[in-house]
Amino acid sequence: MKQKAVILFSGGLDSTLSAKLTEDIFELYGVVFSTPFSRVNKRVFELAEKIKLPLKHITIGEEYFEIMLNPKFGRGKGMNPCLDCHIMMLKKAKEYADEIGAKFLITGEVLSQRMMSQKSSDIVKAEKETGFSGKIIRPLSGALLPPTDAEKEGIIKRERLLGISGKSRKTQFKLAAKYAITGFGTPAGGCVLADKIFSKRIKDAIDHGELDLLRSRHLMTGRHFRLEKGSKLVIARTAGEDKFLKANADNFIRISSSGAPGPGALLSDMRDIDLALSIMARYSKKTHEFIILSARHGALSASESVDERIVKASPASEETVKKYLI
Ligand code: SF4
């Protein structure tokens, strides 16, 4: 009878290949994670279905902010706490493994592929922190790593493990062709934490004590401004973003265009209302008249709105816009 193993499956090529390389040895159960800064694309579930991998989606919520604020192992080029993040995911995968009686974890890690979490010293740190030493199998680089308990127990032979290391993905692409794997995603998937602009927004949110689930959703939408007296302004760039901000407006002041189509926005408080309106006017071609609607009671239906008023604004200069743009 096959042993159960939990595989961290991102829907990328490396984790898909790791599943293909071990599916005849283990009864595989996949886990995929979303965090406040990464979403799981439906393509990942389609790919899992294609390779017949049962897939559990685990959502990491507020606890993720702890590693954003104090990453034990530091950050990458942006605000990405990759090693801490990876360890958190391994711990969650281990909880699931314990739940279903799986003894091993499998990952698509490739030695030295990513500077932030795949150096051999990082692999050792991750195992130690997870308390799962010898139980994490890395089929793509396993031949270059110390034997796991699965090898010691004769469950998997060393010759079944590959010796891939580094950033080149030539071997993986050849294997993808061999196994006819298509539909996989790019490395790091939908994580925005390494992005330069996004990292600036995150840093600003951390500096202002604004890291929470609602505001982390805003961070991935629209244009962001930190205004003169400290208010935060988010202006939608598209009708879709406007709709999204409207649906996530709890405790924010909502500003929308009046009389003609134009951008909608959320403002944290009234300290910088004049500046906020002038910046909005800068982005509004058809009208410089706006409706200010307090959303402090949550939903934005007319019955719940308070303090509704219409105001006119003069467009801010390009210089002003640049000064406050995050
Ligand atoms: S790229 Fe993002 S999701 Fe991936 S390990 Fe780094 S922080 Fe975590």
C-alpha cells in the first residue's frame, strides 16, 4: 500500500513535476495557499484535476501580517519575507499531513533557484523550524541533498530523485514535454510582495500601522496616495476597480464623481479632503464635481449613508500628484 504524502502544489511547473515524479510512489494530497497578498487562480485547480491530484485550499489570513512585520529571516528585494512565508506554509502543510495521517511532505523546491528561500542553508533552516527534519522530499533536487527518511526506509530510491539546481529551467521544460504537462503558471505565481511599487505601498502601510485584511485588499487596487496630514487616498483606475473599492469601503469615506462618469475613491478620514478632491479632479476628464459619502456604517446603500454632500474641486498640478503618489 502506498504511503500518504502531502505536496505543496502552487500550480507552477516545479510542483507539478514533483507530483508527476512521485505519484507512483505516494498517495498524494495537494495543498495550495492564498495569503492576503496572493490569490489562487482557478487554473491551479484545473491543473490539479488534470493530473488527478486532490487539492485543498488553505487561506492564511491575519497571522500572515506577523511575518510581514517581523520576518525572522529577513526580506528579499521587495517586502517579500520568502523564507518565513515558506516556513509558515510548510507548517500548515504539516498540520494537514498530521490530520490525514501522511508522514511526508513533498515540495517543488529547486536548490539555488531562488535566492531567498532555496539555498541549502535555507532548506536546513526550514526543516528545523518546521520540526519535520528528514520528512520533506524535494524530488527535483533530492539527489543533491542529504537522504530523507523516505530514502532511509526504502520508500523512495535515490536514483528516482533529480539533481537540478540553479535558475535555468531547461531540464524542467524537457520534463514538461515528456509528461505532456501544460497549463502551469509562472514561478512565484500571483505573489506581489517582491514587486517594487507594491513594496512601497506595503512599507507605507506598515509605517502608518495600517496592515490589516481590508486595507491589504485595497493595496492591490488603484492609485495610492499618502496626503499632507497623513490621510490615505485610493483612486480607482477602472470601473472594475471602482466596484471593488465600493464593495470594500467599510469605515472609509467614499468619494464618487457627480454628474458625469469619473473616478471613484476611498479616503481614510477628512483631514486632507480638499487635497484628495483636487487629486481626484486631476484624474477626472468629464467632471470636477464630487459626492462625498461617509461609509462609516459599512455598506454604501443610500439608507445607511450619512454626511452626503456635493463639492467642486480644482485639479491639482502634476507636481502635487507626484509628491503624494506612493
Ligand atoms: S514569493 Fe511570496 S508567496 Fe512565494 S515564498 Fe515569497 S513571499 Fe511567499
